[in-house]
Amino acid sequence: MENLITNYFSEFNETQVKQFGLLKALYADWNNKINVISRKDMDNFYLHHVLHSLAIAAEFEFLENMKVVDLGTGGGFPGIPLAIFFPGTSFHLVDSINKKLNVVREVVIALGLQNVTVQHTRVEDLRKPEYDVVVSRAVAPLKDLWRWSKPILRKSGANPNGLICLKGGDLSTEIFESGCKPFVWEVDKFFPQPYFHEKFLIYQPLKK
């Protein structure tokens, strides 16, 4: 892990350290068969994908028995790093593109993650309000993410309880058009690395 993750998070057990350590080799192997992650990104895999995903864990704690869905998980981010970080929380990783999900399924098996399920589906087909939190990374505009999230979020009283997403760039217009009034954090305040400049963590709570 090049100490990158443990520079910011230290309370991992032996299993978690092993799982984080295996991630790059697993994705590098699969990337040779299926283009899951940009080739140029693989050199900075832990910074660009794993640590970026864990910006959510820098601000929020997911408790045991909480249910989290990762919308548009792609190659498994932020869902897989978060599932390693929070082994007592249930994560459901969904995407409409099955090719990448096949890789996600194999990575989940190789890591021995017991708290992850994977589904090939359109987000609109997830109808039941059964999740405490929706997470997403750079999938769609905030207005669409919130429109998709509301029907599947349950008012659980958990904290957090709503939509948490990772985004970049100038978000002022996007936030205005969404009608949301989210909490916003700068990721480089958690992880002072040039890569995270103008990258943001956004949380829109589900109103009671």
C-alpha cells in the first residue's frame, strides 16, 4: 500500500491490511484482460482510487447492520475500499454495465469479503426503500443522483442517512440545479495531496 493508506488510517486489523494490500495486484491482473481502470491510473492506484474512496470514511462512520448501496460502482469504487474499512456494514454494489461487475465479483471473492453483494441492474429498477446510505463516485449530476437515491433510502435515523458522493470541479451550478442543500467538504483537507485539489465530498441528508 506504499504506506499511503496507513498514513491517514491506522486502526486496521491483520485481515484488513492484507485485503488492502492485495487490491492493486488483483486489479492489475484483471486490467490486462478487461479495461477496468485507466492504464495511466494504475501507477497511482492507491491514491486515485482507494484513498479517494476512503474520503467517505474520513468523515463518516458506517455502523454494523447499516445497509449501503454503491450506485454506478464501475470497477468497485468507492464500494470495495469502504467494505474493507467497515466489515460490519452491508454493501450492495450495482451498475448497468455487467462487464466491469464480473471483475468486481471476482475481486470480492478473492478478498473474502462477506459483506458485499453485487447486482447488474439499472438504478431505476431498485425501488424498495431499504438503504441507509447511497454512495457514488463521479457517476452523474447531483440532481440525478438525488432523484435516484430518494426512492431507495429508508428513514432509519442512522447517521449518516442520505446520499454521499465524491465529485470534482466547480460544483456551484450543479448544486443549484439539483435543488439540494448539501454539506460539502474539500477532500484535500482530509488528505493534503495535490491530486485532491478541487475534489469534494458531498452529503445530502434524507429529510425526516
